[in-house]
Amino acid sequence: MDEHRDHIVVAGVDGSPESLGAVRWAAREADRRAVPLRLVAAIEWIVPRRIGATALEPAYIRDSMTEVAQERLDVAKAAAIGTVGGIDVRTEVLGGPAVAVLHEESTTAGLLVVGNRGVGGFAGLLAGSVSMAVAASADCPVVVVRGDATADGPVVVGIDGSPVSEAAVSFAFAEASARRVPLVAVHVWTDAVLDPFAGPLVDWDAVEAEEAELLAQRLAGWSEKYPDVTVTRRVVRENPAAVLVGLSSTAQLLVVGGHGRGVVRGLLLGSVSQALLRHGACPVAVVKP
């Protein structure tokens, strides 16, 4: 079981339609977990001093920026309550770069939710840079809300066979159980070999059997912990990103592991996770060990 599911759900707010979509998704998730929803707007306190400016101008600009951020939070709070009536919603404007603010929030959150692009306080989301960096560096699972989730679709989890995917499997089972939907566990492998002349000599049926056994090992014990979750196993010989992006078109949530480490090095998110955050057709959860 996920020992962090009783922690607060945090959503980043910047006033864009994408961030409001993330807030609505986060509200439903907080309701499922029976925890409060915390809405955060980040304002980077860099106020340029122009020639002839008075000493009071920087403070006035900061106050104006804070007022705008709070108005965005008020709109987001109304959207959350409109999505799930009676939910406990808390708001706060915080100073600092968006990535740093959200990373700090992730240290005490059970889940961090962001839109895949945005404006204003999270301006970097226009290029997906903030959502990508947050997904890579956060200390808790991150959901980047994008695409149109299939309401009755399954939860899909990508399993690469490494210990990194163990946390993703745990998260995916918990989500499938909470949503009362099936889980599709996907292990994708490729038949690429370093020596092209060695290809005909490889017993690909044996390799595929080994890959299926690897998936079975990664799933071992989880069905006993979540007997209510129906699991479909898929072992596919193809490009991992392409397969998972395809499955996202009929899923309500796609879950993958993440390889990021630290606030700076965490920007080096795994290539498959990056592809899904750019092209996935449903919300994508990145879960690090």
C-alpha cells in the first residue's frame, strides 16, 4: 500500500485553462484520498528598477503581482469546489521560481499536480519546461494533466523491468483500486541488437518468454494486496514510448517510473517519460523510487 496517500494533494496554479484542468483533476483525486487540496501560485520576486523609479515602486509591483496571483487562486478554488462540493481547499501565494516552489511543496505532499502548459506565474509551462522539471525532481509522485482522460478507461502502467518501476507499480495498483477500474501492466522490449548479423541467430521466442517472466516477477504479490483490481498483462516488442502513447488514448491515467535525481540533475528525466509528457493523450503520473 502507498503510505503517502493520506498526505495532502498539491496543485500548481497560474490562471491558464490547463492549470484549471489540473485543479479539477486534483480536486477529484483529493476527494478519492479524503485529504485536503492545497493550491499554490508561485511569484518570482524579481522586480527591475527603472531609471527614475521611486523607492516605493518595487513594493507596489510586488503587491500587484500578489493580488493577481491571489485572484487566480480564488478562481481555481471555485473551480475545485465546483468539481467536488465540500472539499477542503487551501490556497497560498509563495515567492520564488516555480520549479523551486513546487519542489519544496513536494517534500510534504502525497501528490503534486500540474498542467502540461500555462502562463503567468508558471510561464515556463508554455514550453512544458516547468512540468518536465517538476516531474523529474519532485520528492512525491507528480501528475501532469494533459489530453482527455477516458472516464471508464483503465489505469495503464509501464514496467521496464528495473527496480525503478516498483514504485510506479505500487502507485498504479492504488489508483486502479481507488478508481475501481482495471489495470493494464505493459512491458515493452525491443529486438535491437548491436551486431545486425547476430539477429538471425537469436531465439526471439525465448527472449520474449524471458521478458514475460520479468513482467510476472515485477507484478508478483501485488494482486494479493489488491484483490479487487483486475490485471491485464501485455508484453510487446516495439518502441516503448510509441506503445504507451498509443495506450494512453483509451486510458484514464498513465503511470511510469522516473529516473530523475535532485533539483538540477532531475531535469534529465527518462526519455520515455519525456515522450509521454509531451505526447500522452491522458494525464501522466511520474513516480520515482
